[in-house]
Amino acid sequence: MLQKLKTAKKTVGMKQTIKAVQSGSAEVVFLARDVDDHLASRITEACKAAGVEIIMVDSMEELGEACGIQVGASTAAIVK
């Protein structure tokens, strides 16, 4: 599923991902395991409220690479 991020329509980053979840456009959210607990709880609660699946990724570096960016990413979402 992580490979799908390279070609799918997506959002990258906490603010954009939360916005996509709250608007109902996020199909699935990816969350890096090494994200600060405060940030992880924000996205986790938003996803629970919206019924969006969360897939954990080992690191921000791995998630950023999967998104095709040169820096780490805390969260990303595949959007409709």
C-alpha cells in the first residue's frame, strides 16, 4: 500500500492530512512511528472520528521517500 503513495493523489504533512480527514476526502492515512506523541494523537483522534484507516510506517524518512519528497513526512493520506 505504501508504494501506492508515489502515484496516487495524496496529501503530505499533518495540517493537510487532518484537513483531508475532516473533509471526508481521505481514504487511508499513513502515520510515521517516530512522530511526536502529541501530533500522533491529533491525527489518530481525527481518523477515529471519521472512520479512516491508519497504516503505520516505520519512520518519517521512509514515509517521505514513499511520497516522493526529499525530507521526512509525519503523515500522508491517499485522497479521493
